[in-house]
Amino acid sequence: MRRVSLLALRHYEAVRLCSAEERLNYMRFSKDQRGWIYLRWRPYPFPPLASPTDSRAPAPPHGRPMQISRITPQLRTTDLAASIEFYTAKLGFTLEFQHQDFYAGLRCGSQSVHLKLVDEPDPSIAFVEREEHFHLYLETGDVAGVAESLKGQGVPLVRGVHETAWGTRECIVRDNVGHTLYFGERQ
């Protein structure tokens, strides 16, 4: 299985809502030496995503679109103090709150992440690493600068800055307990 970036999900949603004819305009086929045929999606521009008034968009519950002001992921850690230290000292987050010795909220700009102390290591860590997924995708305007800053803070890069097929530049690190963090920049 391959990981799917937020851009790829947006692309999937845009293509899913297209007509069959429009969809064909975004596909590119190629054949390798063995005769295998591969499908590749063309990069931007995407067709606009459906608006709530678009007949192709799913109807919202109770006739009103849901309003979400923020999504806050929660990462599980076996060492809350060390995780707080990693995210604040190495990544530049600020500690927004800590509840007793088992829960904390961190903030970077308008984005937040919660950390929860658990007894056993997060079982998703091995799965995410094996299947090339991520726990957090952090979008930035300067991924090369972020990579240099991380290296300067002593954070080893799992993968350095690289271009992706879906039009981003990314680098990959792992936090102190093994969560996979992608830093990405749209091109």
C-alpha cells in the first residue's frame, strides 16, 4: 500500500466528482518494457471541488453544511515529558496546556496537536512505518528551510527533501517515540 497525501486526496475528490469525459482528460497512460500499462494522474490544475450547492456534492445532514473550525490530532506517547520536550525544543511548538501528568496540548501558529500518555507504545507506529503512511502532515512554505532547521536541532531526517509525483516537496522525520512526521511544500 502507498501513503496518500492530502493533495492526492483532494485530487481524488476532484476527479471523483468529474464527469467521465473530464476524468479522461486528467489521466495519462504509459507502458513499460514488459508491456504493463500504468495510469498516472496529471498534476494541477484540478477542477474546482464541488460546493455545497453543487448537485454532485453529497447532501449535508439536516440540510446545513457542517462547520468545523479546527481538527486536532492526538498522538500517544509513553513519555509525555520527552514528547513535550521534542515538540517544543526541536520543532518549535509551544506548550498550550498540560493536564496533570497524562495529557498535553501543543500549538504552532493556528495548528495544535494533543499528546496523551499511554502505558504501551502506539501500535500504529510500526504499521505507519511499514506501509509508508504518516501520523502528521505539516504543510510549510519552505520545506528546505525546515529540513535545515531540523538538522540543526539534531533531528535526523528519515528522508531528505525530495520531489513527489503529486506536486509537493517533502522531508520526513520521526518524533521521539517514532511517530512519522511529513513536512511538505506545495509547488
